[in-house]
Amino acid sequence: MSDGTREQRQRAEAEKLATEVLRHGTNTQRRSLFVSAAAFGAAAMTLPGASPASAQTAPAAPRRRPIIKDDSRVLNIGATVRSGNYWDYKTFMTPIEEFYVRNHYPTPTAETRPVLAQENWKLRIHGTSVERPVELSYNDLLGMRSRTIIATMECHGNGRTLFWEQDGLTGQQVAGGNWVLGAVGQAEWQYVPMSEIFARVGIKPGARTVLFWSGVDGNDMGRPMPYSDVVAQQHDMGVCFAMNGNPLIPDHGAPVRMVVPGWGGTASIKWLTEIRVTDRRVWCRLNTRGEVYIGPSYQRPEFSQEDEFIGVGAEDIQGPMVTWMPPKSFITVPLVLEKSPSVPANYPLQRGQVPRLSAGRQELTGYAWAPQNGVRQVDVRIDGGQWQRAEIRQPNLGKYTWVRFSLPWDATAGQHVIETRTTDNAGTVQPETVPLNTLGMANWAIPKFRVEVA
Ligand SMILES: Nc1nc2c(c(=O)[nH]1)N[C@H]1C(S)=C(S)[C@@H](COP(=O)(O)O)O[C@H]1N2
Ligand SMILES: [Mo]
């Protein structure tokens, strides 16, 4: 690993202070302290002894932050996006504080958007294919039968970095944020399955599209899913109100979001307000030019005059939308960034800097996931040698969960390249390279980790 950089020390410092803040007081006090700490930014973290009273009398008009989550345990890659510190991941479940946040707009809260207060929130379920339209309140939703599922969530743009770092590709052809590899995490999601929703409202024959809509953070925020795909996953996906056993926090869609396990994160619309089921096909930003594969190897989907267009025209249809996320893997070492257009401010490595490991026997550890079919095996290769089968650690809870793996390594001094490769239960193997797509969606090529052993 990189030796104690300034950022890491600062992070450790901030974390210690935050823990101290959290240790004071009862649950409610803890909550108010946490909220005020978040609202006032890092400065509030330097007041570990502050009483709840003094927290409440602190300056009245805090600067609004586009992301509420504290930056001490995530990678700040842009105003409304935070990536995970994947090189530090240790746990099977990703703590909320470490979970990536991908927002197209600043996080809306009940304060800024009163429709998001639990007592005001409403979910409208309607459309030409719905027999009995309803409007559900938060309490109505909590009264319905729910399930929990442990599943990864990953942004389509995760791994975009690999296009920039891949030899022979001109990085300028790919646009988007530099997540490196951390726009993935695993949580337990509690949700009312779509099967329950469908049973409640009744679906007429001929339904083609289910449109999941927010419209709260931005007026183009929603995404259609083919009805047949929703039915195929109707027990596993649904209307989600809790993450890791707690009510959702604003950054993750409070009070209610969609969760579509295994599909790229965009399908899991946050701050959900509307589900519309229709017998037409629907086009909006996120399935035309927003989160789609655009490039010479991809075909523009066909459309017809009967389709519905929301805020876009037929000319906006540029490529197929991303659905299932492909098999992927990484070891818990920061990837060296040489050609990427940007390096996140609090990344543990400077541009071109190589992480250091100490020589001798050790375990290489990592994560692998393949949500469409589940992970069958993970292989690791050092300096282009033989692929070696890594040990998959328990728990392994099925196709939607990632697995942690490890491989013993007797590291010798010098520079090395470590590669990881997942094979899924359908026999699909991570490829050496993937064809270019200009938004850098779903790069699942074998990552190459350079390390320096001393
Ligand atoms: N309303 C709304 N829903 C949204 C988004 C958004 O910006 N607005 N971002 C999407 C994207 S691109 C991803 S990857 C996931 C990220 O979920 P998370 O921030 O809880 O990790 O939310 C999705 N749902
Ligand atoms: Mo995303």
C-alpha cells in the first residue's frame, strides 16, 4: 500500500473525531449531532465535546452541501458523486458511510423538497396498463409485505477508468467521471417486491414498459424498464425503504427508492414518486443518450412513431441501455492512474505513483461479482504467469452477492503486475479488453494492478 499520505492521515483524523462525536449522547442526541456535523461540514467534526444544545445553537444558515455524507470514508470525485475507497474494503457488507453515491443533481432532502418528508411522501402507481391505480403513503408501503435481499449495487460508469488506462485506446474518446473502481458496494435492501405491487394494482394484458420516476432531484430523473424484465425479476426487485436495516438516508434516496439488483445502478431510481405501467415503449434521457452504450460495436435501438418520448426526441436515441452488470473483480490495492484525465483529490496515490507492498508471504485479497449468473471462480495472475485459482471466502449468498477472495503470495522485491479475472456460472469470463463506448459504460476488462514490493 502507499505509505501514509497526507490524505490518509487526515482521513484517519476525521474518522477518529467523527467516532468521538458519535459516542456522545443518546440516540436522538447522536442523530442531531450527526445531522449538524453533516450540515456544517468538516468544521463541526472538530467539536467532539459539543453538547447537543450547542450544536443546535450553531450558525442558523448552514451552507447546503450537494452530498450530505461525510467525505472521510469516500472518494470525492465531483460535486455530486462519491466513489468507494475500494482498496480499503474489508467487509462483506458495505457500511453506509463507505457506500458510493451517484447523483445527477445535488441530494434533495425533506428540508429542500418537502414531498420527501415521510409524512408527505406519496407513490402514484398508474398508467394505461394498470387496472386499479393507487396512491400509497409511506405508512401504506411499510404495511405491505416486504423482503430483504443482499445485493451489490454498481454504477454503469464504474471502471470507466480502465478505458483511459488501457493500452491502445485514446482516452479522449471516453467522457465521464473518474470512479476508478469504487462505484460498487453491497447492502441489504428491504423492499416491497414488484410482485406485491402488481398484485395490488392489477396489470392488464399488453403491458410493455414500467417507468420508474422521481422528478424530484431533476425533472428528467426516471427510467423505463421493459415490463418482461420487471416480471422476470419481480420478487427480487422492488420499492425500497431500508438499507442495512435502517431507513434510507437522503444520499441514497430517502424516503423511498427502487432497487433492481444486478442491473446497473441507474435502474434503481432514488427519491421515487411514480410508477407508471404502459403498453407503449418509453424514451427519456437515461435510456437514449444518458446511460447507454454508444460506439461502433453497438447498434441504436429501433423506435416507432407510437413510442412515448419524455423530454427527448428520436434523434437522441444513440445506443442500447445498460442492463445487467457484467462479471468483475478487483484486489484491494489502489489502481495506478497514469492516463486518466483526472485523479480524485483524495485518492491515495498521486498520478503515476505506484502503491508499495512489503516483501514476503502475504494474502492478496479482493472482491468479485457477477450478478446475472453468480461467481463460479476467480483467478489471479502475477506478471503474466499462470492463472491461479483464488480461494473464495464465505459467505457466498448467491448470484446477487459479491464474494471476497484471497490468494497467498510470496512477494519478491521489484515491480509487479497483478491481474484478477472472474468466471461466472454461465462460463462468461472477464475479457482482456472491451470495445470502446464513448460514455465508458460497464468496462469489465481484466484490471491490471501495478505494485512495487520493497
Ligand atoms: N432520482 C435519481 N435516482 C438515481 C440517480 C439520480 O441521480 N437521481 N442516480 C442513479 C445512478 S446513475 C446510480 S449508479 C444509483 C446510485 O445509487 P447510490 O447513490 O445509492 O449508490 O442511483 C441511481 N438512481
Ligand atoms: Mo450510475
